[in-house]
Amino acid sequence: MEIRMPGIKTIEQNQYQRKIYSVSELNGRCKQVLEGEFSTVWLEAEISNLAKPASGHWYFSLKDQKAQVRCAMFKFKNRSCVSPPEEGMKVLVRAKVSLFEPRGEFQLIVEYLEAAGVGALLREYEQLKAKLDQEGLFDSSAKKPISHFNQRIGVVTSATGAAIHDVISVIRRRFPLQQLVIYPCLVQGNLAAQQIIHQINVANQRQEVDLLLLVRGGGSLEDLWCFNDEVLARTIFASALPIVTGIGHEVDFTIADFVADLRAPTPSAAAEKSTPDQRELLEQIAGLQYWLTQFMENKFQGYSQKIDWLLRQLQSPESVIEHRQQSLALLQHRLGSALKDRHSSMNQRLQNLQLRLSKLDPSVKIETAKQQRIQLKQRLMASMDKHFSENQSKFRELSIKLDSLSPLAILGRGYSVTSLACGELVTDAKTVEIGSTITSRLKDGRIDSQVTKIH
């Protein structure tokens, strides 16, 4: 029997009015509320409890003086991280607010991480990089060639840092004969860029090395910032000596790397790129020695075979002399016959020339020319006399004909030529008027008459 008392609610009554959650439901609901309320947040804090398991994910806490929060940055996000996190490092992160449901822990899912203050440095870095690139300081055409064989190599770095030990170790291993000149300087801090510039200028003034290595071990962006100095970049570009950089690790790129004639990912790699490998040289020498040995053996073998052949061809002196004597006798006989034939031929040729010369005697030609001249003269005189007589007869005939046709001859027979005063000949009496004056030309002289009558 159930006893009911006014104002008192039993458990059976309240269970129908309350919403009861399980732990997983509560955590899931809280996660939804957090992720819905906060999309993305930026935080600046200090890293603590950093863990980097084999999975590649990063787990750490972000804290300030009053509180801390758990964070996770998954592998596919931290690959693009410029500054890997370290314990106690102050960072700037972009994250999503969430809840780890299995343990009900409030956490941040980090999407981006950089060292505090790195953002401004990166912007300054990109601006300087773009400026120098536009000016042509990164052009490959301006790069000087790097030789593996250098009499002396200069190293611009800290005299006490790990980089110089790495360089010396690599060079001793690869090419122990290589001479080094160290130009000590700071490679971190506010004075580092100025000291590096000074040592590069000193090396160019002294001209005691053939190549410069500018090296430094790994570090954060701030640690390597001196190598992003604009004056240092221009000093490297203006250097008469080739410069190889080996700054930081393979993922570190500084302005000095872009301006340098060759960039190596590490100080050890810079030493390798500027020196020959003694093992390779020894292998090349051994190969050349083997080739030379084989070449000389082949030559000696060839000469030996040739000497053997010559020895087989060699005869006794007596047989050689006898053979030479026979050859000499044969040559003497051939020479005598040739001289005899030559003498006979020359005599015949001489007789022919004498005969031709007798025919070409000048006295004979002169006498013949004289006879020809006399004959030609006689023929010329006869021809001239004949032509003169013929022309003289023709002249007389033509004179007689000319006289017979001459008006004067007609006038000589008593005829006259009458003309008017104007000179017009009178051929018809009708053309003359009474009283006009006419002129009559006789053989000798003229008569002027006045017409009194016309018949």
C-alpha cells in the first residue's frame, strides 16, 4: 500500500519530468555546443607537456599564468608548420574548440602554428625576397661556377659552433689535402649580419681563398634571421669569390641561400659540394692505372711481335751483299743501255735541228727578199705605166666629148645666147617688148641691143 503525502514527490513521479543523460550523451552534446559556438579561435600562449609520438601527431598544452588547455595537432596539418614546436616555446595558433568525448576533456584542435612574432618576420622575409628577386639578385645567370678542386677554401662561421666541426670532419673524410681558412664571426643575434659582411669583405680583399662557405647549424626562424639581412644579401651578390651556403636544415631557406652561387641544405652538404671525394679520385686513378697498364702491355706485346717478325726476315750479311751486288750489276747494265740510247737519240735530234737551222739561215732569206722586192718593183712600175696610159687616153676622149657638148663650142660656130635685162633667157620673140634692152653673149664678149622691131 502506497502512502501519499501532500507536497512530497516520489522518485517514480520525478522520473517522468527529468531529462536524464548518459555520460557519452552528455559529452557528445557538450562537444556539439562548443564546436557550434566557437568556429575558429586564435590564441597566443606557451607550450608545455609536448609529445610527438610515432604516429606523427603532436599533443601539447597551451598555458598562460592562470590556465591551460589541452591541444592536438594532427599529422596532415603539422607538415606545413614552419617552426616546429618546442617545450616552453611561445606560439600563435589557430584552432577549433572541441571536446575529447572518451575522457570528457576540453581541448583545441590546432590547424596552424607559428612561433610568436614569426608572422611579422615571415612577411618581412617575403617582401625582401620579392624585392631582391625583382632586382635580379637571384638570377641563375649571375651565379658563379663552383669548382670541386680549390687550393684553399674559406669558411665564414662561428669558430665554436657545430657547423665548423661538421665542415672539417667532412673535408677530412673526403679530401684531407684541402686547405681551410676560417673567418670567425657570430651567426646569431643583432651583430651577426654585420660580422658576416665584414668577414666576406676581408676574404675578398685578401684573395687568399678560391671559394667561401657560409655555414650555420639548424635553428628557429629567429635564430637564422641574420641571414635574411638585405645588406648581407647584396654583399654576397657583389662578392668576387664564389659563395656556397649551408644554413640550417634542408627545410630552412634564407635570403642568403637565394643570392649565393650555390645553396646546400646543411653545412656538411656545403663541404661535400665544394670538395672532391678522395675515394672517387682513388677509384679514377686506379682505373687510369689499370688502363695505362693494359695499354703498355698491349704496346709491348705488339712491339715484341714486330721484333720477332723482323728477326725472321733478317738474312745473313753475305747473302744480302751478294744480292745487292747482283742488283748493282743489273742497274749498271741498264744504265749503260739507257745512256747509249740517250746518246743516239740526242745525235739524231741534233742533226734534225741543224737541218732546220740551215733552212732558217738569214742570208738566204735576205737574198730571197731582195729578189722578191726587185720583182715587185718591176711589176709595180709596169702596172703604173699601164694605168697611166689607159687613164691618159680616157682623159683625151672625155675632153673631146666635153668640148663637143660645151656651149662655148656652139658659140664658136657663130651662135649667140640672148637674155633680158633681168637675166632671163630669150627663147621666144613674143617674150620681148619693143624698146626693151637685150644682151647677146658671143664666144668672145657681149652685145647690148635695143629692140625696135619684132618679127
